[in-house]
Amino acid sequence: MAAPVRELAMKRIVVGTDGSAGAANAMRWAARLASRHGAEVVVMTGLVPTDAELPPKRVNALVAEREDELTAWSEAARLGDVAVRTIVEWGDPRPAILEVASREQADLVVVGRAGRSAGPGLLHFGSVAEWLAHHSELPVAVIGGAVNLVTRSVLVAVDGSDGSFAAVGWVREMRGDADVRVVAASVAQPYLEWTTVDSSENWRRALEAKIRDEYVADLVDDGGKVEVLALAGSNVADQLLQGAKDERVDLVVVGTRGLGGFSGLRIGGVALKVLHRADRPVVFVPSG
């Protein structure tokens, strides 16, 4: 009997672009992921009016100009043989990309780490990437400059929270039937200065067992090989990023919390630090 065909988990990816080098890299990264899943890539950009009121004829001309630019940006990025569509959305690019993603029933939103409004490597408060991480109900991928466009290895942060289980679920679907190495990492703060070496090793083995048996049980039950990484330190974000560097993974996946004390903000402190400090692509997966 033939093996059942696995339903495609990722069918459409929306990429926000502004013509910058960072945005072009984000398009290329999204195209590689889309190619693996047979998904469509929708490349969009926002068009902010320069005047409060414009005649319809002028609006149409501005949209046509931006459509030509968007087509040129997409062609210059050399996205390969994936299906690509372009959309120009009138208005602020931050809510505009979420409007397009909702309308297109996207599975993932992708943006570059630094665009025209930020210096190299700088993700300033209020940037498109940070705003999306705070407000998106969809997973958001933030792509830096020098990255591996093909994802062969992933580090997923786990701690037993709803957000981390959502992150594990996203990794499971993203990996699909592909041979992607998965490292599940958890960070705790054992009182190593008060314990013997043997006690420290016992703690580490206990955390590794918890990761395997509780935090990533779905991935293990799915038949995929999962490596576990027990980390210790007071700064969780730095430990995760150092673990990603040591393990040489291509992608970091972090879950975000639900709505917090500030209406509309859903990214926690750890995820926010990862967003600012990561030197490789990061996907933020909202709980629920």
C-alpha cells in the first residue's frame, strides 16, 4: 500500500519589501522555503501618500509606478521557479502587510531585519519587523544579511509554555518530510555555585529528559529525530543565541506569549531580546 500523501502545511508566504538589500534577502529566503513546500510567494509593499488628498488619476499613477518597482525588485532578487505575485497596498506598510497576509490567507510573514529606515544590522524601536512581532497573529520570520538561504537545521526554544508548544508545532509543519536537523533548547537557572559537579550533571540530565518527554513529545512521536540542548544562565536570550551559534543552526524559532498588559503587544522580553540580537533568521510563532 502506498504511503499517505502529507498535506502541504505551508501554501502561501507573504514577504514585505522596500527595495533594500535586506528585503531582497528576505525574498530569497522565503522563496527557498516556498520551493520546498510548493507554496506561493506574495511580494508586497506599502505605498504611503505624500499628500493628504490626491486626485484618483494621481493615485493610479503612483500605484502603477510602485508596481513597476515591485516587479523589478522581485526579478532582481532571482526567486527561482516558485510562483510569485506582487501587491501594492496603499498605506502604512506595517498594518498593510498584515492586511495582505489576512486577505491572502498566508501561513507566514517574512521581512528583512534592516530596511531603508535603519542602518546595517540595526533594528530600531518602531521598525516594521518589531511592530509585526508585536502585533501579528501569524508567524513572522525576520531575515538578516549573511544567512543560509536553505534551512537545514533549526533551534527551537522550549519551556513548556503555550508559545513554545506553538513554536514546536510550527517546526513540525515546516520540516514536513524534509531532512531538517532540529535542536530543542531550554534554559534554566540552576544554582550551580551551590551544587557539586555531580548535582549539576543530574540537573542537566533531568532537563534533557523534560525537553524530550514533555516539551517536544509531538516531534518525537512524529518520527523525527530531535536533539536536546539543556542550557543554564541568567540571560535566556543570550543563552539561546549562543546555543544557536555553537550548534551552527540556520534558523531560530521562538514562541511568543498571548496578549499581555499592553493591548496588542504579544512578544515577551526574551523574544524581544532575540529579535534585536540574533545574527541569523528568526521565526516568531504566536501562541494560539
